[in-house]
Amino acid sequence: MWVLQIPQIIRHTPSQSHLCCTSRVYSRLPVTFASLNPSTNPIKDIKSNNNQLIQSLCKGGNLKQAINLLCFEPNPTQQTFEHLIYSCAQQNSLSDGLDIHRHLTNRGFDQDPFLATKLINMYYELGSIDRARKVFDETLEKTIYVWNALFRALAMVGRGEELLDLYAQMNCTGVPSDRFTYTYVLKACVVSELSVCPLRKGKEIHAHILRHGYEANIHVMTTLLDVYAKFGSVSYANSVFCAMPTKNFVSWSAMIACFAKNDMPMKALELFQLMMLEACDSVPNSVTMVSVLQACGGLAALEQGKLIHGYILRRGLDSILPVLSALITMYGRCGEISMGQRVFDSMKNRDVVSWNSLISIYGMHGFGKKAIQIFENMTHQGISPSYITFITVLGACSHAGLVEEGKILFECMLSKYRIHPGMEHYACVVDLLGRANRLDEAIKLIEDMHFEPGPTVWGSLLGSCRIHCNVELAERASTMLFELEPKNAGNYVLLADIYAEAKMWGEAKSVMKLLEARGLQKLPGCSWIEVKRKVYSFVSVDEHNPQIEEVQALVLKLSTEMKEQGYVPQTNVVLYDLDEEEKERIVLGHSEKLAVAFGLINTAKGETIRIRKNLRLCEDCHAVTKFISKFANREILVRDVNRFHHFRDGVCSCGDYW
């Protein structure tokens, strides 16, 4: 086989400029011939095959040569322009993309819907979304593919409102939606702030889907499930999931994640077990595992978590960073900091999320100084802290009462790391100051914020007022909270708690009446305990547990014994103006006391009892658990909504600072 490199054989004259430029391009092209025949004209053969050459150059990454050759092809094809457009996106060259766009327009392809779709995709990939929109606007024949190309681009850059407006226009033109349309439009509901209620918009699109017969499409329905999950509409998400005629591992994972992220860890684990039994074709992936580990951590279900860890090792998922970070967090939330540290130490590669996980588990256990030390180790190793890093380390300072250290970290966010403090950071610092009873500093920080404080900030202040019974500031914070999140029952209950502690029974009663008038209900206290790899839940007047009578009898017996040792029930946590005997009966029925008693009955002597509580641990339950840890000689771990409490020998790790 011969390879002929064609020399530059044509002299340049003004009348021959076109031909000369062409030969210069050809002079750099290797051309292979099966045989050489003097009667053949290689240049003529190549010129007749320019489109194929341009496409081959694009596939080989030779974009500049392809563009040079395009200048001398009188009849470029649609496929040629498709390859050129794709190459511009692949090589991240906006200037070449604009050049190709000009060529395309000059050659009369500007109204080709197929190429318009490719141009929109190209401009999105090159970060020029406004040019993508311009292509769309100038295309007269808008097929569903043209619409979808722009919908995808707008969804990916968070311009949801614009997308939804265009979707309404598309419906008016009579162009029918397909599964991609619905996927992008649903994503628009969650990717950006909308002037209309995004959940309501999601429901409208749900109605469109049903009317046009896409309720059996697994991709569309899984995306719809994600939308409902995003806005906490678990019942709607579950309805969509249950109605799906077929499910794949993505839909199973999405529903498990929905339960895990919306504080329904028991449901998440139950669904995972069902998936393993029923969905033989749906093998859990790393995303599924992260959600399941979150659920295990949410229940402090250590044995379940260990089983999942074993499954991860068997499936070879132990090299995936998000899975390992979730393992660290799971062990920390189950009270096993050493296991979390061991997972971290065994990691070959670590990202900022891995470091954040380690900082957070020390922080939630009250080891603030250790959390700060890990933060410093991270930065010394060249890992830049993230927005989330500062939330975790400031939270660690708050739980440990490290006020000055927390203030220094807060100040260095912008000055040293160029991270602008956000709402969550201000909430952490308000909590830090408030817990330390530096409420004047906390309110000054709020007043000096460069943006309007949100519910998390005012909520931190109200929580601090609860600790220190500051009625005046509590009323100020709750006024803002009632306006910002009128449907959050917890704010009303917290204010009523403060009034009750201050013996302002009339005000407490008024707040509870307001709660009822607005159709809200106090979130019932619930505690979970894992015994022999099975998770049990308890609520305050629990009649479903088969051992409930035995459990209640033990609680009463322990209460009597503790009174003999000086225990006095802290009935001030009861919001109602009742006699002391009735208040005592109520506090004895709190879910965490029932869970502790159940653990004493059903676990071996010396075995650690692990409990998860969905609310803040009340003062009476805290005092009772300290007594029990001493008299029963048990280590008891309780994780409430804020932090971990390690009870041992009558002492709590929080130092009564929670």
C-alpha cells in the first residue's frame, strides 16, 4: 500500500485563490490509495469526498483542519454540520462554534430544526445559554426536539421560571410533549426559585402526565417522585411509587431516599428490605446505599448499619467516596465514633465531604476541640473547606460551648477562605452565643446581618430563649417565625414551653389555642431502639407494643427507687396547668423513658442501649437517664434532634449543656 503526501502544485494567482487555498489544505492531508494510476486525479477524488473528510477530521479531533476544509466545500451536508457542532462542544471552543454557526447560516441551514437542536445543545455545553435561546427564538419550525433541547438547557442552568413559561407556550401551539419534555419540566420545579408555588406547579404537570398517558413511563414517574420528595410531600411521592406498574433500581432508590431525607428512616429501611426481597432485577447501587446508611444513622440502628457495611464490602462499593462518607456519618450517629474514624483512616482518597463527615461526628458528640483539630488537619493537607465544612465545625463549637473559637472561625470564613457566610452559618453562631447565654450578642449579630434573617436564624434564637427562659426575646423571635413559617407547629410549642416555664399559664394556653386554630398539631415525641437487629418505636402513650405493661411497670418502679435517692420529677416541661400528680404521670410516659425501660428488659446485662429521639431531650428524661445509667450500671446513648448524649455512671457527656 502506498501513502501519497500531495505537494503544493498550484501557483497562487488572484483568479486561482480558491483553488490555491484548497490545495494548501490537501497538502496536509494524508491520503491512502490501494494503487496509483496515472490516469486518476487524486485532488478531484478528494474534493468530491470533502464531506467525509471533514467528518473524519472531526472524529479525529482535528477541528481546525475540518473548519479550513469547510470553506471550500460548496455543498456541506447536514451530517457534516452535525459533526462540526459536536466537535466544538467537545473541544470547548465557543469561537469555533460561532464560526460554524455563521457558516451554517450562510449555507441556508439556519432553519433546519435538526441542526437548531444541535446548536442549542452546543451553546449550552459552552456556557452560552442566551445564544441557545436566540437560536430557539429564530427557528421557525420548532419540533418537539427543538423545544426539548432548550428545556434541557434551561433546567440545567436553573432557569426554571423561563422553562415553565415556554412550556405553557408550547402547549398553546399544539406540539405534544414526550417523556423528555416532562422530565425537564418537572426538574424546572426544583432547580430554581419560582414566583408560583413549585409544589402546585408540580401537581399541575402531574395532571398533564396523567391526561396524556405517561403514568406508565418509569423515567417520568421517577422524576415526579423526586419532585414530591424535594418538597416533603412524602404521601404524594409514595402514591406515585406504589402506582408505578414497573420499577427499576432508580425508582426504588428514589423512594428510599425520599423516606430517609424526610425523617422517616424506619420506612426507608422497610422499603429497602422489600426491594431486596421483591426486586430481583434491581440491584442496589451506591446511591441506594447512601440513603440506606442515612436511615440506619437516623435510627441509631448500629447492627443494621453493620449488615449494610458488609453488603457494601461484598458488592465492591467500598471505594466510592460518597458511600464511605455516609458510612462515617452512620457510625457516628450510632455512637461509634471509633468505627467512623477507622473507616476514614482506611480511605485511600479523601475529599472535602469525607472530612466534613468526620468533623460532624465529633461535633455531634460534643468533642468540639477535636472537631476543630480535624478542620485544621484538613486545611494543612491542602483541602479547602467548603460551605458545609463551616456549618459542621461551627455546630461543633456550639455543642461544646467553644464561643471564642467559633467566633474566630466565623470571622475567617470570608477573610481567609473567601466564603461568604450564609443563613446556616449565622444560625450556628446565634445558637453558639445563645446557648452560652450571650443573647445580647446574638440579637446584635442578627440585626447586623447583610440579608434578612430566615427561620433557621430566628429558630436558633428561640431555642436559646427556651434554655434560658428569656420571655422578651422569645416573643420577638416567635413573632418573626409565625410570619416566616406559619405552618411550623414546633415554633408555637417552643414559645408555649417558655411561657410554661415562666409560669405564664394564660399566655401558654393562648399559644396552644392559636396552634389549634391554625389547624396545626404538635409533633408527637417518638423514640427508636434497636434490639437484636430489629428496630422498635415508642410514642408517649404507646399501646401497641406487646410488652407495654411490663415496660410501664418498670418505669414506675425505677421512678420510685430514684425518688428514694433524691430524684425530683421536673414537671415544668408539661405545658398545661395541672396538679403535680397528673404532670408526673405525663412525664413518666415520655417515649424515651419507655425505650430505655424496653432496652433494660430486652438486652443483656452490660450491653449498651442506643436510642434515637425525634425531638430535643427534655430535662426530666435527661435527669432520669442519668439516674438509670448509674443504678443499672449501663451505658446509654441517646441522640436527640440536636446532639448525642452519652450517659454513664450518672453523668452525661453534654455536661448538662444542650
